Amino acid sequence: MWLASIITLVLSTGLGVKPHAVANTKNATYTNPILPGFFPDPSCIFVPELNNTFICASSSFLAFPGIPLHVSKDLIHWKLVSHVFNRREQYPSFGNISNNQFGVYAPTIRFHENTFYISVTMFGSSEYPYLENLVFNASDPFDDRSWGIPISTQGQAYDTSLFWEDDGTIYDQGAAGLGIVQWKVDLQSGNITDQRYIWNGTGGVAPEGPHVYKKDGYYYLMIAEGGSGDAEGTAATKHHESIARSRNVIGPYESNPANPILSNVNTTQYFTGTGHVDLFKDARGNWWGVALATRGGPKSAAYPMGRETVLFPVSWEAGEWPVFDQVRGIMSGPLPPTDLDIHAHGRFIGGPDIVEFGPGSDIPIHFTYWRFPISGAYTVSPAKHPHTLRLVPSALNLTGSPNHALSDGQTFISRRQTDTLFTYSVDINFLAAAENEEVGVSVFLTQDQHLDLGLTKLNNVTYLRFRGRSSKEIPPAEILHRVDTSWLAGKVRFQIDAFNATHYRFLAGKVEEDVDRVPLREIAVAPASLVSGGYTGTLVGVYATTNGGNGSTPAYVSRWRYLPRGQGVDFDTWVYPDGHC
């Protein structure tokens, strides 16, 4: 994050602090979401053995690398340090998953006897019941290579979550049908035994996301209910969290009379759909919860970042039920001391994203593909083109084609939208040689929902073309702007502005000598509702395609910029980057 000013108050939340710990003597104010953008279904742990570090895992669906891990020392400043699912060999059939709402679902992270475990469901397997439960493990969560080939378990529920009993027995909980299923699992073989239903919830639809905690002689079973998908064109508004407890891990479980314990249902709150909670305790014994939530309020059709990660304090007295502070954009709690001293490769969430693609540099850790990247399609600083990223076009465009296999891949490299307001731009050098070759930028939710501005060759003429695809509502009509031949000899700047909470603006211009002052032409404005809905969140990035044709002209991308402009935390409350008003 960055130093920020808020319309209604001023907070210091930024990277301008010194990296050593600064003690908090009382409750500190902070803003949600703590992980903005496409980081849903959070699961977090506190690991004293890792220098008092918090680690959070998130769902990734068809985004790759998958299962991002963020770490923090103070619950406010989060650093992306690794991805659990980072190599094709870990799950080769991932590249064939066709449904854009499938893929990697709801990881749970746990730490036991010096080993880190991720239990997760892979939706979209080729055989009935079209899901497979996996368990990854690693000794070093910061190292991608430490996360090996997962084992497959036989349980046929989803949203699985491991729990170790004191005697070493390992229980796994998941959602199946109308209730929560539990079984014993052998993490060497993947075999399961003693499968049973243990709780059907309180009556809300889609009981899921179970977690078990043992405290003061009770086993607490916490679940989400109400469903976190769309409802009537707006974000899921019935999603909430409930809890039950038992003296025995297998039940019977008694429902909390105060359920739901986390809910913005039937309110007008800016954060909706709060649920899918995980709980953890910090070094000072304070309990915290994380959940997913969607911004914009119960009536908004524009929520492109989807389900994001929020944080809230929890009070949990001995022998009692936990009590949650309800999710708001501005909250306070007994935060740990401010501390950015995280000894791991990676990138902190927030702040400007400036990439020059210098010789010898790698693809940044936060860059994202859709399914597996095509081998050889992305080259940093190739010969004769230093400080560029070379893109080799794919036959598939961002929508795909029935004539090409999904496993062939799409040339698209992106990052998550992490701010309500932002400016994203790249410079592209591209001279189409064949009909239908195209290079451009996109706001991408899924293959069914994306907004694209590209440079393409049609009938031997080069055009700037804007077009959108949306399964949610009718997209704007296609826009074509014929490009002057003088543009084709050099670079073209493409820019996307999220200039308010509900719309994107697409611009382009010829890059002249002064790269900081490029005259841009507005090509299109499109509503963010076109790229809202489902389980994922928006990516912004650059693509190259032949649109099914025979072309092979590479494009050279340079001067990658993503600049935060503002973060909505309530209907009339914004957090702005320091110095921007």
C-alpha cells in the first residue's frame, strides 16, 4: 500500500514507514480490502516458527500461476511471495479445462509439524464428478519449487479443509450437496475412510467453505452459506457465515443461536456477500478473521474486481462463541506493530507497477496468464529489442475458437486490477503482415467477458479496433478507427483508465520523442458491469493473436505502467495515493 488520504479522515497506511517494527499501543485504524482485486476465498494462518509471519492463500480458477501466497508481518502490508501451483507438471490437464468458472477452488492453508499444506479442489476434471481434491505440501512456502506434485484424495466434496486431531488423525471437511461432509484421510496414499455428513448448516443454500478449530474442549465448525455467485445481475447478497460446535470432532454439532456470525445480508452496506471466513490468532493472542467480500453495495451491477479479501477483529472468550466485528471499509483493531521486514522475493500489494523489461530480468511474479502460458510466446529483451517483452501471437484470441484446442493456449499476459481507479498503459511496436493479426490491451474477466482495444489488419488496412464480449449484457458496438500510416513506423501507446467506479476509458496515440507526453485519442468508453460477475475478478494486460489466421508477426511491448488513482472503501469514501487528490 501507499501513504493515503481519505476524504473523511487521514490514515497512515503506507510503504513510507521504516521497515522495522513500530509498536501499536492501542487499536489502529485500517481499510478494507487488505488484498484488493481478484483474491477470493481467503485462508490465512499465523506461523510463529516463521518469524511471526501471517500467510494467506487465495483461489485462482483459471489464472496461472495459481494459488497465490501473500505474507505479512502486520496484517496491513502484504507481499506476494510465491504460487503453490506454478508448473505444468503439477496438474497437466489444467490446460484443458473449458469452463471459465472452473479451475482452482478455495485453497485452505495449514501448518503442521514444520510442513505447510494446501488442500484445494480442482474443478473441471475430465471424468465424473468433474472435480478432484488435491493436497500440496512444502517445507518452504516462499519457494515455488518447494511446492511439489500434489496428492489426489478420494473425497468427492469441494472446498476441502484439513484438521489434525491431537492423536495425529487427519480429518478433511468439504461441501457436498446440502451439507458438510467429513472423512479421515491418509496424506501418503490419498485414501479416505469413515466419510459422513456432520452438519447441514442453518438452512441457507450452498453450505460450503468449512473449517474446524479446536478451542477450550470444543470443536468449532464454521461454514459459509447463501452462495457467493451472482444474483439477478448484482453481487451475491445472501452470502454469510455460520458456526456450530461439538465436544467431538465427528459431531453432533450444535448451531450457534447468534448465527449468522458474519453477515451484511439485508443491509445497504458497501461491502456485500461477506463470508467464506478463516480464523487465526496473532502473537499477542488476538483473534482475527478474513473473508471474501464484494464492493459496490447490494444494487450495484459494476463490481469488476469481484470477491476480495477483507480483515476483521474477532473476540473469542474461553468456552464462548466467537464474536465478529462486521466488515466495513474503515475498521479498527489491535493490529500488530507495523513491519515490512519480509525476507522473501516478491512484490508488495499496492503502489505503482512500473516494468521496463530490462535485459536479464524475469517475468514479474505478479504477472498472470489464462491457463498455461505458451512456450516461447513471451521473451524479455530479445536480441535487437532490449527493454521489451516480445509476444508471439496465438491462433486463439481472448474469446477462443471452436477450431482450436484450449490447450494450444492464448498469448495474453496481465496483472490483477487492484484499484477502483487506475491508469494502465503500454507501448507496443507492431506492424501487421497478415490479415487479422491483432495486438492490444484488454480488461479481462473471462473468455466470456472482456473489453479489448487492438491494432489489427483488415482488408489490407490497419485499424484501431475496440470490441467487447459479455455474457451478462449486450456489449457496445464494435468501433473501428483507421490508423494513419505514420503510426506504423514506431510505437503506439495503449491506455486504459478506470476513471470512475463504473466505467473504463480506452485510448491510443502515436509515441513521439517525448514519451511522457503522448497525445491520446479516446476510442471507447465501456461500463464495468460488462466485466462483472461470476467467481473471478478483472485482469488488465496485453494480448497478441492471429484470430485463427496464418500470421506470425511478433509484437514488442515496452514501458508497462499500472498507476493506482483511488480505492473505494464506502459509497462516498475514497483512499487516494499520496499526492493525488
